[in-house]
Amino acid sequence: MSTINEFTKYKNFDVILIFILFLTLFMAIANYLNTDIPNHIQSIVRINSGEASYSPHFLFFFVVNVLSFFSSNVSLMLFVAAVILSLATVGKYIVSKEIIFKLTLDLKHEYKEVVVKMISFALLFCFAIPDIYNFFFLEKMYLGRTPSVVWHNSTIIAVFPFAILLFWRQLRLFDSRDASFFNKDILIVALLVVLNILIKPSFIFVFIPVTVFLVLMDFKIHEYKKYAIKLFPVFIGVVFLLAQYVSIYHYQIGSFQVEKSSITIGSPFELLRHYVPGWYVPIAFLFSFAFPIATITYYKEILKFKPFMFAFYLTLIGILISAFFIETGPRRYHGNLVWQNVICAYLLMLTTVAFLIPKLWGKDRLSRKNVFLWSLFILHFLSGVLYLFKIYFTGSYY
């Protein structure tokens, strides 16, 4: 094994580097840009002064508050928030890396570890590929797109590692033959469902329907107890989501708007069409998912790759939810029913690279299709780097 492999394996060089890099990045974003992060910190200040209460998805705010010693020192809280978001991103990297290693377990190669770490790092930046129209005419890289990473919303960044871990543990649970109530995997999945909901419930919106569908695909009435136990985490999720729905939309707990909001069925892609022209919506999706779409085109067998299909179903349901459901009242164009798409887009990218990595050492590794597919992945990565420069020079994450 190479010296690089030994160093990165035993010294955690990659993890330390990523933490320092993202701590610097989040400190800059939190202190110098108008994003949701300082707004969320201000909400904690209002909570501490008695002007507001915690929202039903309170966990990120509560942890920042505890680690800031319930202070009203904004600078301290911004630093604590930056540390938490950096740790969440490190967690996202570690979980993603381990998933790729597990999905390529049969692949033995001297440089596999280095390659997996490089790709896992690149995934942290992958973004929707810009085009001439949205970059130069709309002057937006984020709004109207479905990126696999965002930098401006603290709760979606904080929930990411737990959402990815839930995806992975549930994927393992599908194949588990242990249908006992005290199955460790079932209890872990249930706990992850609750953690997701308490930080940001968006991913659970898609997790519940897709999991129910996949569990019940081979439903046998005489084994109903087994299916009921496998769906226990879903039952827990439904209960918590209903409690949050009532708290947010009926009692307005944690709301900063006086006017009430609710959820309704809107016109197709109403939110997206609020930011970009209707004719551009299909193009926006194409450039957001260029890498997985091209991989499906060249490798139809990816449609038999269970991790990819799980991510695909989640993405499809997420897009349908954001296409037809919208909030009413002052939250109508806040995009709160779109966040699940960011996580799903990331899972789609993650499972696509896990499928393609073994082909890096295959006999057709230098074929035109493989060169094209990995070029697309690099383009997604470079788009993410460009997006950071765009934020820096314009002061806007739009």
C-alpha cells in the first residue's frame, strides 16, 4: 500500500483537513453573507429573550444554544453554529465514504482507498451544472435548480449525515431476515427517523412513502406481523410528523409570521416557475441530474442496482411532492417542501459513483462513455466550486 494510503488511513488526515476547510468556509458564510444561518442565530437570541419559542424541529437550535451556554452573544453562537455545521459535513463525508467502500467491497485495488476518498470529497461540492441562460441571463445558479449541496441553510446541512445514514441503514433493513421487534437495525432506523424529524423533517416526507412501497412490494397476508415490525420506524415517523404538522400549521408554534399557513395543492411546479420560466424547468432538471441521467443512458444495468433505485424512487417522490404541494400564506414561496430534493439529489450522485467506481479499473475504463461520465461528474464538482466563487463575489446564494 502506498505511503499516501497509510497516512490518510492512520492519521485521519482527510477528516482533519475537511473539518478545517469547512470551519473556515462556514465562519465566512455565517459572518459575512446574508443567509439563513445568521437568521437562525437571531431566532435563538429571540428564544433566549422570551420573544419566541422553539420550533417543533428544534434540535439544531437547541444544541447551538446549549453549546453557547444559552448566551445572547451572537459572535459566540455563530462560531458554535459553524463548528456544528463543519462536524455535520465531516459526518456526511465519513458516512458517504463508508457507504462507497461497502458497496465496492469486492473491488480490490491498491489505489481504491485514495480514489474513494477523493470522490467522497468531490461529492461535498457537486452542484447543478450552470448553462448560459441561467448564469448570464437569470444570473442565478441556485434558484430553480436541484443541487445536491447548499451552503445557506443550517438545518438542512445539519441533518445531512443523519439522512444519509438513515438511507443506508434502511437499505440494509430491506434485506434483513430478522423480523423481531428488538432487531437492532429496526431500532436504529427508528431513532434516525426521529433525529431527522427533530432537525429537519424534509427527508422523511419521501422516506415514508418509498419505504412503505418497497417493504410491501412482496406483501403476504399470513406474514403481516413481519411487515408491521419492518414498518415500525415508519409508524414512528408518521406520529412525529403529524405532531409537527399540528404544532406548526394549527398552533403556529415557533412561527415568526402572524398570518397562518397551511399546505395545499398548487399548480404544477408553481414554486420553480416563480423563479424561472416554465419552459426552462425541464432544462433545469436536466442540468441538475446530468450525471445520473447520462449513467442510466449508458449503463441500463444501474436500474438493477438496489442502492441507486432506492435513491431514484426517493428523488422521484421528492420532485412530485415539490411539484404539486405548496404552502399557503406567508410561507408560500419559502420552498419548505423542496428541501428533500437536495438530499435525494446527493443520494443519487452518491449511488451513481458507487456503481461506476468498479469500472475505473475495468477493461473499458478508458472507453468514450466512461470518460464522458466521469467528465460530467468533474463538471458537477467544478460547478460547485464556481458556485462558491459566485457567492463570494456577488454576496448572494441565489
